[in-house]
Amino acid sequence: MNKELNRLDRISALLVQLQSRPVVKASEMAERFDVSLRTIYRDMHTLSEAGVPICGNSGVGYSLIEGYRLPSLMFTKEEAIAFLTAEKIIEQLTDTQNSNYFRQGMDKIRAALRSVDKKYLHDMDDSIAVYKSRNAGESLPNIMQTILNSINDKLVIEVDYTNADESKTRRALEAVGITYSYPRWYLSAWCHLRKSYRIFRLDRIGNIKTTEDKHTKVHPALESLLGCDDPQYLTEVVLRTSKEVSKHFADRCYFMGLTEEKELADGRIEQTYMAYSLEGLARWVLANADTTTVVKPVEIKEIIKQIIEKLDL
């Protein structure tokens, strides 16, 4: 009996996936539900026999026939509360425009609920609160949707960017993705000015404009830029620093490509990075020069020397 109930839950979830995606790959669904490909094929056949107009095949993927619409789905209380929690987070941690779009989506979700569940959601509204960190600064400019649209359309964006030293530069960027690490949002992009991949704080971006210029290159996945698994674009860097520095700058180290940390016999921390910006790491080492040394590559030391030579002391 339990096995049959699990199968019904899985088939219902597959139907939701078909409604929410242009293509559903059997391999992805098999991994998600921890079943065999053969099981997913059987489930799809079951849906088809039930009258759901599915097109596609096992080698490509499955989708609903264009123009077909199913009745609105009902949400459980638990799912509705998860959406409510997400609404609270998005309202505080993204820009106003993005928050408004999500609120409109939440109104549609509420409309699909039964009256008793609407009341439950209303009563729970005051039981969930999200507060901005003092470090988050002012509200974000309304740029998230513009950035994401430029990624989808593969168009260059132009922004006014305020650097850490308060100087301003005009940048032409090919956006790859946006990420959040407490307490800020960041944009990873190919910078035409610096001719390399860079990370930009969203709260320092102003006067954003989408151009008609197409991206000049095929960019790696966002995960690769964050130091994950694409050696074509990355350089291994090994640094040694103190426990205090390692702990205090944990979030920033991650965004510079930190992949591994280990404690040495002398109590120091050896960090391994897969980095796409050697200059960014060089500047970080320079800022922590009293506690941090470079093991490799030698290029980091050369960049530090060049920065020091330019200082007007």
C-alpha cells in the first residue's frame, strides 16, 4: 500500500514538473526520486494513458503539448508556508522590483488555496519575520531583473560601478550569474575593461543599461567561476594565513574560489583556491600582509609588487 502511495506522489510530482518546465529529462527525474529510468518511463506512460498529452521520447525529454493547460493545482499547508517564508526573505534581501514580482506570484498561489488554507496562511503571516542585517546597507537598486534578462538574451550591460576606494568607473559587462552570500548580493561577469572575470557587489552598481551588443564569448557555468570544477578558466593558488583571518573572511574567501582549508602544524591555515582572478587574491593578500603568505603561484607576488609600486606613499 505504501509503495502505491509513493508511486502516486511521484506521478503527481512528475505532472507538476511537466507544467513548470519546457522539457523534463527522465535521467534528472530518476535521480531526484531515487528510482530507475525504467520506472520514470512507466510513470510517463501512465500519465499518457490517463489523457495527459505528453510529447517527447526517452532520449531527449518529455513536455506537454503546446497550448495544453491543466487546472490549477492545490497546495498543501506545508508548501504554502514554505512560499510564505520565501516571500519574507525575498522582500528583505532582494530589490523592490524583484520583491514585487514575487508578491504577485504569491497572490496567485493564495488564489489557488482552499478557504481554510487561505485563513491558515493569513494567521501564520505574523509568525514569520526576516530582518535585514546592519551590514546589508541601503536597499538594492532595481537591477536584478535587468541582469537576469541580459543573461538570458546574452546581451552586454553597461553599469556605473563604485569601487572599494569610492572611485567610479563605467563598465561593459557580460553577466554570467548572481549569487548571495550573507549579507550581500554579487554579480559574476566578464569585464570588458579588465579583460577578465570579476565579481561586483550589486549595491555598488548604478545606472545600468542593456545594450544591443551580444556577448563576445561563451561563458563557463556560474559554479565554475565560483571555484568549482572548470580548470580551463581557473588557476590553483595556495596561501597560508592565520585562523583568525580565515574565519573572519570566510564568505569573501569562498567567492574568491576557496576549495580547501587545512590546519598546519604551526597552527596556521593553508588555503587552496581555484581562482579566475589573480589580482583579486593578490589584493586580498596585500590587505592581510601581516598574517598571509603566498605559496604559489609566483604571479601573485608579481601582481602585489606592481600594486605597491603604484602606491603614492
